[in-house]
Amino acid sequence: MTNLGFLYEKGRGVTQDYRQARQWYEKAAAGENVRAISNLGDLYRDGHGVAQDYQKARQWYEKAAAAGSADAMDNLGFLYENGQGTPPDYQKARDWYGKAAAGGNVHAMDNLGRLCRDGKGVAQDYQKARDWFEKAAAGEDADAMDNLGFLYEKGEGVPQDFQKASDWYRKTLALKPGDADTYNSLGYALAEAGRFDEAFPYLEKALQIHPHDPKILDSAAFVLAAKGGYKTAVAKYRQAIQADPKNAVIHSHMAQALAKLGQAEHSKREFDEAYRLDPQLKTHPE
């Protein structure tokens, strides 16, 4: 019954039908099938086939967790972390992620890494974050691989290493082909290493998927500017600003490209806007 519910939930071999999925999960749950109980929590969390209800989701997850479901424990941690159906509580999130990780749930290991990286419910600790990300990555968790790439790219808890960052982003793409954010991360890491010609095709792939994403447009403009294509870069920055007009960093990047084109007055206006949006920016001219 649980497997039938799963087929209807995912639309595998049948037309996707969340109501049918719920009905099969409920029949299986009546027989104390732990996976079905946890899956019912997913349906209520996501509002699939039922009205979205985080409280009911939590109740189903708690029942599944009490029966030993590591997936349900991980999902409970996520509810507590994000304040869904309960006040945000990073300590409880950490506790549930820890129980799920002890049960071998690699996604929970990645979540513990995020808490350590961001200092949520624990003291910020990049070394512990890396340890958790590495454990999750060893279990083929794509998000953990992406997070490891970010640590190496930024030099957080590890020596900055654009090659290792790129390697982890490539591993992420092997598990998440077509992921625009990872294409962008890989392209930007290569650009930071000065490998602009190698970087741009990845950014083009990202833009093909999300052509109006300001972060990706900003990355593409950065590479174009680095290669001396300031006019083309300015056009990309304009698109990025149109998509995210309150992004101070993009205004700052735009100002720098305009300065290279000799458009001093326009450049100053962009710097002023960047500084207005974020007075902490260090790129504002004296």
C-alpha cells in the first residue's frame, strides 16, 4: 500500500494524484507502516492532496519518529529550524537532526553542517560544519557537496582553494544535472581563479535555465568585465538591477564597469545608490 501511495505521489507509471497517494498512505499507516506515516507528514507539510497544515505534518512526523524513522526525525528538525507549525527552535532542530544523523540520514548530516556553519543553535564552527558536510557527501548528498564547494570557495574553515571548490561543484552537478545555482557557483569559482574562458559557458547554461536570476546575471557580467567586455557587462548588470533593484553589491559592480568605460557621472550615481542601500560597502569612492 505504501508503494502504491508513492507511485501516485510521484506520478511513476500512473497519473500523479496526491489524493490517491494520501488514501493509500492512510491505509498503510492504519497498519502502522512507518514510511507511510512519515509520507503523510510530507503531504501535509507541502499541501499535496490536502490543505497545507504544519501542525498535522508535525504530528505525523512525531509518530513516525517515535517508531524510529530517521527521515521523519530530519523533517521534524526542519520544521523546528524554520518555525513551521511551531516557534523556531534551533536547539530542537539540532537535536532532531542529530537523532536522524545517528540513524544514518545523510540529509540530516548536511543540515547539522549548516547549523554549525551559520551558528544556529550551536557556536559557529566551520571545522565541524566541514566534518558534517564531508560525512553527508560520502553518502552521496548533493547539497553537502555544494556546501563543501562553498566552504572552499570562501575559505571558511579551510584554506581558500578554488580548484577544490570547482571539484565539489562538479560532483554536485553529477547528482543534480541542470541545476542553475550550481552552474552559477561553478562558473563563479572558476572566474575567481582567473579561468574566465572556462567559467563563462557554465554561466551561460545557468542563464538558459534562469535568464532573469540577478545573481547569475551578476556573475556573468563579472566575467564579461574581467575579459574587458565592459559594455556587454553593463548590459547584464542593468538586467540584474532590473530584477533586484535593492541589491547594493550589483549596483557597486555596475559602477565599477561604468568607471572602466569612462562614464564617471553615471558610475558615481551607481556607487551612491550602492552606498545608500548598504553603507557598509567598502567600494564607495572617497
